[in-house]
Amino acid sequence: MFNDAPSGPPGPVPPRKVNLRRPDVMQEVAAQVVAHYRSELVERLRANGGTFSYGGLTIRLAKEFGFCYGVERAIDLAYAARRVFPEPTRIFLLGEIIHNPEVNDQIRAMGIVSISPKPSDLELAGLRLNADDVVIIPAFGTEVSTRQRIESFGCQTVDTTCGDVMSVWKRVRQYSKESVTSIIHGKAKHEETKATTSQATAYGTGHYLVVFDLAETDYVCDYILQGGDREEFLRRFKGAHSLGFDPDLHLVAVGVANQTTMLRGETEEVQKRFQRAMQEKHGPESVSRHFRFFDTICGATQDRQDALEKMLREPIDLLIVVGGYNSSNTSHLAEMGEKVLPTYFIKNAAMMESPALIRHWNQHTTAEVTTADWFRIAGPLTVGITAGASCPNNLIEDTIKRLFGFRGLDILQALNPGGVP
């Protein structure tokens, strides 16, 4: 079993441990990952300040975008697992390794089979898991009960859970031990949040409540201060609270945590509003007994948000955000852009069908939509580009090439010594 850190109560111990990080294995993995995801074009543009102009078209890259350390580590471990456990050994992945379709396609191409993030007893029975099988836990982590069920079969587990996610788990477990209800700012159906909520209840005494936005935060704070209709509260947060959660009992002491990919400013505001509510309810001198907070925003997520915020202050005509549509951190980048200028959230360059038509993700309708006449083929135009932490650089390169291609320009030729800048 390869496992960086335990999560939750210990389960059955697999029969053997395997080191995936042997130098020979990681050298082979590094070469394979570079071949699949690296972009010399992006690296060159970054080295030159991230801005390039040619033929009236200017491209501005955000200072921080693309793969973060946690994503790189998860991909490396998945590739290493296939190297250490070659076919015909069966390797299963709980859901997706990260939220990027191209990366997950590469993983599947190596013979790694995706199964449900929370497989049912029927699915597990059909898989007939045994000690010769390998199961990869994705970067978001997995629920405590799922991990225990997987390990009960004696198969190997390769845990790629991000360290920042595990830091959140540590906090909510501490809340649970102190009989403090975890208020988790996040998306209740997201794999990471599900894994985190399972940590809050892992010892049988904890409770949690997931709030998605400031409107839900205000609703809970009003209930803390004024009370309300208990049944209405539970209906509103159906699927977003622990079993047996009672707002009249379990909002006396709360601790705020978060899904690591949420907007930092919003998480901070959630924290402030709960703190104010507890001060008003119990008095400033007693607030420490009723309120806890730790900064658990992912550093890479914040770096990408900060870089985009800075870029949005520069003169830009439109913004392209590249990444998986189910990627939380990518969706927040698109959300930031939409508030300022025309923003197109695409999964890859193929979505830019022509200067007259682009297909992109609408977060409000949760559907792919089309926009006509989105790109000017003549005159000066500045395009900003950023990407989520799960987006590889080769997809950014494809995007840049396609944009210049719409103007009949070859950026690679322009960057060559003999090209015309």
C-alpha cells in the first residue's frame, strides 16, 4: 500500500507496502508526463513575461495558471502505479484523478479503469476485488467508509490525496473531537467536500453543515440569532448536513472550514459572518467557546485567483479560461472574469470553432452554449488566458495556436529567429 497519510479510523491493513517513488520509476514517469502535457511554447512565453504580440493580436498569460503541485503529484503517482503494477494487474480509479477530461483520457488509455467515486456494494461485488488489485484514490480524496471498504478486500491502495485537502481533514476532525460542528464552505456534491464531511463524522460524534454561498451563510446566521422553522431548515439543506443534525442543538459551537478550491474572499466573508453572529449571540468574551476558524484555502488556488485579479486590471478585450467544466477552481476563475469582461470558459481549443462561433460553458445554466462573432480577425485585439490547476500546458498551447491561426498567423514561425515579430 502506498499512502502518504492516514485518514479517519484505521481499517484493515493491506498485506504489503510498495514504494512507487523509486528513482528508476519516477525517471520514467517524468519523461512520460512531459511528453503528454509539457509545452515549450508556454514555457517560452512565460519566460518572456507572459505577453506576446504579433499581427495585431496580443496574448497575455496570467502569471500563475495550470498544474499545481498537488495535481502533478497525483498524476505522477497514477503513472507510477501503472509502471510498478504492469498489466495484467488490474488498476481501478475512484472517479477521476483530477477534473480535466484530457488528463483522465490519458489515464484510461493506460488501462486504468474508472469506477464510481463511491462504489455500491453491487458494483464492488461485480469487480471481485482481491489482494492482486490496485485502487487509486484521487487528488480530492475519498470518503472514510469507501476507503475502509476498499482496504477490506486487501488490495493495494495508491493515495494521491492533495496535502491541502488533508490539512482541512485535520481541522474538521479536531472540531469533531471538541464537539464543534463543522461549517464547510463548499459544494455539497463535490468529491472533495464529501470526503471532508466524512472526516467530520468519522469518530461518530461530529456533525457538519455545508454552505455554498453568502445567502446560505446569512440564512444559517439568522437561525443562530433568531431561531426559526427547524423542518424548513433541514429541507433547505437536505443532502448538505450530517445524519441527525439538529440546527437547534448543533449550531451552538461551530468551526468554519472550506473546500480548498473556493474563492478565498468569499470563504473569509463566511467566516466573518459566523463570527459576528456568535459574538452577538453569546457575547465577545465568550465567542472563543462558540467559534473556530482556520485558513484552509489551497495556496495554488489563491495564487491563480490573485494572478487573474492582477491581469484583469490590465487592458484586455476578452478572457479565455481553459479547464474541465467540473473543475471547481477553474469555475471560480471564470466567475471572476465574467464580472469584468467577456469571458469564455472552454475545455479545449476545439471549442473555438471559428472567429464566428465559440462553444463554452455557462455556469449559471450548467450547459454548453454558443456565442457568435466573438473574435475580431482584424485590428488590435488583446486576449487574456488563464487555466485551472488541473489544466495541462499543452492545452494552453493549443489555445494560443488556434487564436493566432484565426488571423492566418503561425506563432511558432514568429518565435523562430527567422520569423517576423
